[in-house]
Amino acid sequence: MRILQVAKYYSPSHGGMERVVRELSEGLAQAGETVRVVAASCGASPSVSLNNGVVIHRLKTWGTFLSQPLISGLEREIEEFRPDVIHFHAPNPLALEVGWSRKIPKVVTLHAEPDGLKKYVHHALLRRRLRSAERIIFSSDEMARESVRQNLVHDLTRALVIPFGFRFNYLQALGREEENDLLLFVGRLVKYKGLETLIEAMKRVRGRLAIVGDGPSRKSLEMMVNRFGLEDRIRFLGALPDSDLAEWYEACAVYVQPSISSAEAFGISMMEAMHFGKPVISTDLSTGVQSVNRHLVSGLVVKRANSLALSSAINSLLRDSRLRHDLGQGALARVKLFTPERMIQSHLDLYRSLLPMQDEPRALATDIRQESLLADADLGRDSELSR
């Protein structure tokens, strides 16, 4: 089977979508499928490379519009490769417009919701294409339901929930001792991550915070820390290599994911912390974040953009080592449910169902009110929404 993956960018570019597309593409190639990835070049020049069985075509980029790369050559790639299935990874509405083909089965994964003005522009571009996609994939039941509430998808008869799954072998334990007053955040320093709320909460927390990552909000966040007089308790570490990142995951007592918008779709950094057995604090987003972290199972869930609730949750974990231990063990057990093998096999089954000579694709989601399959400890039991 010839599978074309269309993404905004591809590894080594950092980001949640990039990590998912790489994990999926390499897994499909290892399963014996012919996989090509088409993505924007981080520079102006196009390139072709081979990595772990996946052929990556990075197309010439003319700039960006509302954070979306403006690429050229996608139609030519489709004509040359002649895929059996095209899998678009969104938000990337400009690529959907350019690369949409009536003759080839099309799958769209909605990874995240853009925030701000971008959300309305993206939705206007996406709606038309989603109406004619053979399948629409969500990473969680929460995101599927939210897409209906947002009028992005009118019904879920063509929807499929496939949770993301990852290998964490790039993060090697180093044996660093845990520091029982250390909090950790890892991610891009952008508005939707909610770091302003976390810094505000730190005024009422007797602990230290390490912030790993970089981004356009860094300067304003550093000014906020200085204004509150928290320079001795909040450190900005910048972007770190995986070897150093693993050390900080080991050292922290609690991982905090204070995101405030549905642009935070799944929380891969949160999953990395759970891989090290750390309890997490996340917010009540209508996204896959709630599928990953369950309240009083693997951590605590608080109201978004509420610094009082966040500081209370942080203090409760810092004060109670037994609770931290129990939730940390729950986090380690829960993250093991999100396997790349399951994600890859689910995609393979879907692609094969769309090939010619197959029976007509059946409805994959008949009742949006079904409980999430991730609400159960055993992911072996699929809900109607997840079949």
C-alpha cells in the first residue's frame, strides 16, 4: 500500500504534530508499507531524504499565512507518487486546499484547535474539505465532541478516535534524585500554554519552578517573574537536548501543564513526565489532555486560567509525599496504555478499509455520548466511538 502523509513540518522540527507523524510514518514503514511524507521545508530550498524507511519530501516554502506554511509542488508529489491513501494532518488548511483529490481516499487527522483569529480562518477553510473526507481522525473523544460543538464537523458518522502513542526511548533515565519542592514545565513559550497563570500561582506556592523551552512569550514571562520578585524560585532553562531533559523529568516532584486553550490537544510533554512516574497537574480542556491525565488517578485536574485553583493543587501535592507517590505510580501505569503499536495498527486497519474491492466503510461513531475508551484502565475494550 502506498501511503502519503501530508504535514506542516517533519522531524527534526519540534512539535506535537511532528512527533506523531514521525511515529506513525516510521511504524507504517516498518510494517512493510510504502510511505512518503510531504511537508514544508524549514528553509526556502526543497529537499528529499530517507529516514528509517520513510521518504521525506520537503517542499519549497514561500512564507507563512496565519502560521501555515505556503508550499509549492504538492500536486506534483501526488501525481508522481500515486498514493492509495492520502492522510492530511491538520491544522494545515492550505495543504488541504491544494492537495485535495476526488479520486484518492482521503483521511484527515485534526491534531489541535488553533487559537485566536487563526481558529476562525482555519475553520472556514477546513469545513468544506472535511465534508468530503472519507474519514476524520481525532486523538480523543473529547476532541471529537468539541468539533461538533464548534460546528467544524456536523456529525461523527465518519469519525474515528485513535489515541496517539509514543515510544520514549529517546529519554534515558540517569538516576538523578528527586527534589521534593521542584515543579517542571516543558514546552513552547506561547500564550495558550498558560504560563502566565502558573507564574501568578507561584506567588502562593512554597516551591521552585523550572521552565524548559523557548518561544515568543519568553521575554514577557521573564519580565512578569521579575515584577513579582520570583527570580530566585523560577528558572528559564531554554530548549534542552533529550539527555538533559530526562534529568529534569527525574528531578521534578510534580509536572504542571497549565494550558488554557484547545490548541493543547494531547500534551506530549506531560506524557513524557508520566513516563518517569511523575504526578501531573493539568487543566479542564475539552481535548485529549483529559484523556491522558485522570483526576486522582494520574494527577490532578483544575479549572483552566485559574491561578488560585492551580496554586492549591500544587501545594496539596508538594505537602503530601504519599499522594505524590500514588499519583506518580498511576501516571506511569496510565501512560503505558498509549502505545504506538496500537496507533499504527488502527491506522493500517483504516487505510485498508478504504482500498478498492473492500466493503463499503461502515459508520465508526454512532453515538457521541459513549464513554471514552480511555476512561477504562483496560484499553482493550473499544467504545463505539473508537471502533
